[in-house]
Amino acid sequence: MSESKSPIKHLKAIAIGAGSGLLILVLIIGGFTLSAPAKPSATTPSVTPTETPATTPTEDARNCSVADLASDELLQGLQAQVINPATNEVLFDYLGDSPVRTASVMKLLTAAAALQVLGPNFRVQTKVYADLDVPGQIVIVGAGDPTLSRVRVGVQSVYKDAPKIADLAVQINAWARATPITNIVLDSSYFAGPTWDEAVDDSERTLGYQSHVTALQVDGDRDDPTKATSPRSADPVNRVGVALKKAIGPLATNATLTNGVAGTNLLEIADVRSQPISKWITHMLQVSDNTESEFLARLVSKQLGFDGSLESVGDALKSALTSAGIAYNTEAGSFPADLVLLDGSGENENNLVSPAYVNTLLKKVLNREGNFGIIYQGLPIAGETGSLASRFKGDNIDAAGHIFAKTGWTRTSYSLAGIIKAKDGTDLIFSIFTV
């Protein structure tokens, strides 16, 4: 779902902005000790406290208890872990090793996998060919760029500086000259398998939060390419054909649109390239764009030799994350057996990742290992940018500017994971989930 607009946005603001915000503020204020709650029953998780060193990191020392926060009804189903990455000290742990539904925190893993496998400068090309065996027939071949846009030149879509259908049309007209185009073949075969995850409710599409994943697509298949949340269609590929035919103009007035696969006797006549995926990742993290994240996961799959299908995404992401050294036990290099990755966005509520595993990634993000500094730069900032711009206000205003984190929510889970800049400048890493 959208991170900024939802039918239960007030509940989300309470659960993340108040409950989790207070928990995080305990750490931001500094100079604290964590006191454990009373001994839990067999069915109640326990807090694993760690006392701070004698020399506290801030001048205004105080004792704070997380127990009351952890048992707050707004944080039912809490699973969380907070660590000091400089010392690897676990400051707070509440079922931190247990897998939990990720919601959009999943996008952190997708971003890491894409940067590891594709690199920050990877661009997606959309090409148009003339079919030399069929006079008057052209073929547009998608390679997984949902940012390709049908807006006119000079207008920005949701995706800033996106490649334009209009630019393809100019090149096509220059090649065709006065020769009419009789048929436009739409080739979206680059990704195999189903285009929609059946575990995700179709309302995510009709309400405007997610598109089908088709290798050929414009504007994330939005009805309105200038609005982030805009209804998506049941046939993204046809929308591309309609847009291209219109952009070409008179030479394509009588052209038919056909779904198909490009032949072998072809002449390339037009192409455009997407912005580098580093731009996708920044935008995806800031506004929690589900479409970008799903396409990135499929592109990782293709780059690793899989078929780009939804079914392949889990193995592809695990392979990418392992190669980046993001293992549950970094010394042994082992991967958590109970970790389940099923999509790129976190929309699938069967994804399972532990707070501890997310923190393993966040430590690398904090240290800007490899290209992971791009993830850090893309994280929303409390009270300032992205999906955290309107959060941590009022009683939680002290957190503004101190929390750099990815938000997440589905109908059954809420999540927040990222980096805290504590009062004295100490960096802390946290992952908090409620289900």
C-alpha cells in the first residue's frame, strides 16, 4: 500500500509515530539503562536488556524503561532489535531473531540486491525494431522499465527525467519518413510467468498502489502519470501500444496493435534508456514505490540468469544478498533458514525476515559499504523528507532530523527500520515490527 495515503493512516501514524517513536526516543535522548519487565509467561516474549557502560554518551543521563512501551497495546506483536554498530552491543532485543512480516521494509533488501547485482549505473533500454520480413510492421521490446513515460516532452511524470514515448516516436518517424506503419507488435516477453502476485489483493492495483509487472509498461501503468497514487489497469502492455501509436501520429493512424515476440530479421530504429537505477532506488525508498521495487527484483533475477518470474525472485534476492555478505551469521556465512523472500515490495504478507537480519544490512548501509551509501542517502528523514516527512511531530519532535528509516505497513503489520543519529552523534541501528 501507499506509505502516505491509506484508509487507516491514523492508526499507522499512532503505531509508528507514537509507539515506535517513543521507543526510539529512549535511545536518542541517551544516557539510559534498559530495565526488563516482570518475568513473562510462557507465551509472552521477554526483553533482553543490556546496560550502558559507566560512561554514558550524553550529558543529560536518565534511566528509561522500555518495558512499558513494549507492552503498549499499540505495539502488540512487537518484534524489535536496536544495536550500537560501533560495538555490536545489543541495546534492545524483543524477539529480534524471529522472522516477521516485512511490509515495505522489504524494499531495503531489494535495493541492496539491485545495487549488488546491477550496480548503481544500470539503465534499462526500451527498443523499437522494424520487422524486415513484414513491411510496415514495427516491434517495441520492453526490458523492464516501468518509468518509460507517455507524458509529452517538457512535462515530468512521477518518475523525474524518465525516458519518453515521444522520443521513440521522433526516431520512428525519422526512419519511416512517408511509409505508413500498419502494425505495432508489443513484446513484453522479457519477464516470464504471471504478472500479478495472487497473494496480494487486487485492490492494491485498482486503488493505485501497485501495477502488474510487465516488461513493457509506461508510467508504472498509472491512469494519471503525474500522480503517485493512481489506479492501474488490467492491461499495462496495451496502454504502451496506445501511447506509442498516438505519439507516432499520422503514419500510424491505421496501425493495429498486437501482442507478440520480436522475430529475428530486425532493424533497430529507435531506443531510449531509463535513468540509472540509483535514481529508482532513491525514489522507491522515499515514497515506497511498489512498482519500482517489483521491477528491480525482476531485473536482479534476469541479471543472475533466472527468468525474471515472480517465482524466481526469492532465490535471486537471496543470491544477491549472500554475495553482498548479508548473511544471518556473517562469520559462518550462513543464511537464515526461516527467512522467506517472495517479492520485491513487501506487499506479499508471507515475506518473513527477522529484525536481526535487517540490522545486518543496515550496518553495511551505515558504513556505506560498496554502493550501499545510495540506500542511506535515499532513506526518509523524520519530520523532513519522504514517508517520514509528516511523522515524529508534537511530543516526538525531538526525533525530527535524527531518524533515517524505511517505513512499512500492510493490513496486518507495521514496520520501521533504519538509523538513529543520537543526541551526541552516536549512530544506532534499529528494526521495529508490529504484527
